[in-house]
Amino acid sequence: MVTFLKELIKKFVTYLRIQVIVSRHTIRKELQKLQKEYGDATEFKVGEKLGLYFKPKPCIISRIKWKNQLFTKYQIVLSGDCGGNITKFCLFLPNATLSQSPFNISILGYFAGGDDYSNLKELLNYIGDDLEEISKNGIVIDGETVEIEFQQNLSLAVGDLKFIPTLMGLQGGSADCFCPWCYISRKDVESEGFRAEKRTLDELLLKAEQCEAELKTCKKSKTAGVRKKYGSVKGKPLIKFIKPEHFVPPPLHLLTELVNSSIKYVTNILKNKTLQDAIQQLNLNIHYPSQTLNGNESRKLLEKIRKLEVILEEPGLELFLAAADVEQYAQIV
């Protein structure tokens, strides 16, 4: 356990390029705080790197007892992300008091490395079955059974446009069938009025099995074609009890990509120079090296366009007016 935390500290030291001296006593003290709230933590390996996970039940109970918010039914959202080459997998209660508070989040596990399929699979090998059992049977707190909703009413998994497809066992945004929620392909996008079939949990499981079976007998050079044939499958869904429609699309990530794609199109293809003037006028920070706007900067641009507080002329104005209309709904309510 101490080994993992020391490795974690090394990662942050390297990332921040500062010298941090942390004693073994301090590490043990911080670990004891976590274990007191979440129960015993267990080390595991992700390849040659280390990870740490907590049993889901104590994590859920700690969130339910926070602020003494004891109800008879809870909805739980699973979430995760990678930052600083550390991947975190968490849960929070959307119907709890102060639901957006950082204190409403419990870390189920984290490890050194990216949030790719094989790494997340290692973590969920330890906690996936427990989560599924809780979703079916609820949880007992102080002698009372509390129902836990992973499936009803609310969509119960969130993440960015890499994390969501990974949990669903899909290849993601760079694949031919890039959408986590339907089977639309890149060629289909060009067909006017095309409507793609929705993905279902049963189909995700079936296509993953069919894909794995065919991959065992095909040549390595045929791998990409086989995965494409079955809807750009990477492997079996890592969360087998949440339906695709209960994975929430990340509105801010989608909006940011819409804005940056529109900027490139209007500037490079339509040769509209008033757009760059508007960006400079608003003093928006352009992210390097990608030369793009982040989420907050994208929203600021659209808000000013919607309120007509910045001058933007045709061609391309209609794209930003449409995006500005959508932007109003890309928020937590």
C-alpha cells in the first residue's frame, strides 16, 4: 500500500517538476484516513505499474452517511478520467444533498497509467462484480436495506469521449463506427437523412463474443476489418449492468468539439476573417499546441454571439448561431 502511494507521489513530482519530501509516517497517516472512511484498500498491478482499489460497499455507505442523508432509494453515477497519467474511477450520488460537491465523490480505484481498455479491465476485474451485485440487491445500512439504482430513471455512467466508449468495450472516436450509442459509420454520415440503429447491451455483449471468436482464427492483417464488421468493438463491455442509453453524453466536450470544428471550417474553408477578430476582441485563451479553445472559452464565444455582443459576419455565422442555441443546454441542472 505504502509502495503504491510512494509511486503516486513520484508521478506527481515528475509531472510538476518539484521536489517533494513525504515521510513514511505521513503516507501511513493519510492512508489510515482513507481506510477509516472507505474500508480496506488493496494494491493491484496494471502491467508493471501499481494501482489501488476500495470495495464499493463501504464507499457507497460513506457517501450515503455523509450529511446523514438516509433515504430508501439512491441513484449512483459511475465516472472516471485520466489526468497527469493517473486514472481515477469514482462514484457519486446525483440525488444527494450538495450533489455537485467534491465531498460527494468516492474514489473506487486509481492507478498509474492511461484510461485505456486493458487498464480499466484490470481494475474492474476487482470491483465490477461487487457493483453488479449491489445494483441487483441493494445494500444494507444499519439493518435497513437501501435500494441502489444503477439502471432506473437516471443515466448512470459519465465520462469524456474516450472514457465512455472504453467502458462500453468500443474503439472510440477514431473508429469507423465512432458513436457509442448507435451504429452510424463515417460513410453513413455523408448520407442525407440516414438513421442508424441504436446499440443495445445485449448486442454489445453478443458482438464482442462474435468478434473475439473470429479474431482467434483470422490473420493479424484482418483485425481492423473484423472489428469494423462488428461495430468497431474493442472487447466485452466493462460495465455489464448499465445500458448504452444510460451512459450520459458529455455535453461540454461535444460542444467544445463543435465550436473548434466550426472555427476551422469557417476560417480555413470559408475564409471568414471576422471570426479571428471576434476571438481577439474577446481575449480568448487559445490552448497550445492544439490551437483550440477549451470548454469555458468556447462557451464564452457562443454566449457573446448569441447576445450579439460581438460582431461576426457571414459566411459561417449560421453555424455559430446554431451552436450558441445548443450551448444553453450544455449545463448541469
